[in-house]
Amino acid sequence: MPVSGTKADGEAAKSAAVFLNSTTGRLLMMRSPGRKLAFPTYTPAILNALPIPDLTDARICSTLAACWEATRHMTVPQYRDGECEVRQLWDAAVCDALGWDTDEIAGYRKLLHEEPHVRGLGYGQYADAPGNDNEVGGIPR
């Protein structure tokens, strides 16, 4: 999710983008979905209410901004598509910046990938199962 309409300087905006796109950021945003059926729809008011790290802390900001620079050209698949390198890097940077356990966040990331709301399929259902048309919500996988 891009960060726009903020008053943050370039490095703080990059740092916020990494945090908000990390597993922790996604889980925080899922707590406050938009009020329309076309989920996800986020408003700036929701983003302003999210608890994000102190981006005035030079170590936190530089760690997250460096991760943004290193991953800014990487392709980011949908969460429903499972693990990917860029999400692992974002989560590692957030954990490094905040002193969190990377294994615990990796477990949450795996659960998020498997969440029926994210996948568009129920528990035990698979898009590549025999007889499945490989569409999720009308979108080819």
C-alpha cells in the first residue's frame, strides 16, 4: 500500500510504507476495514489511527527506509499467493527495527496467507484442486 497524503519527509514515508506493507501493518489494517463491501478500502483517517513505530527514531526510520530502497523494484504478489521474498524482507526489517522475534512474525505471515478472507477460499479448499476452475471471486489465479 503506498503512503500518500502524509506530511512525512521522504525517509519517514518510505519507513511507513515498509511497516504498513509488512505482516504487522496488514494485520493492523484488517482490524479496521472500510465500510463498503469492496474490501479493502482504507481511508487516511484509519491510517492516522494505526499504531506505527516512532519514525522520528533515527535507527527505526533508517532500518525501514533502507529496506524500502532494497525492495522498491521487487514484484509483490498477492497475499493469497503465499510466501514471497519481499514480504520476508519487510518483516525482517520491521523485526530488526523494533526488536521483535522474526519467527513469531513469520508464523503470523503464514497464518495470514492461509486466512480464508485473504485467500478467497475456505479452510481446506485449494484453487488448484481437481475440478476447480482456478478462479477466486471471478479472478483467474
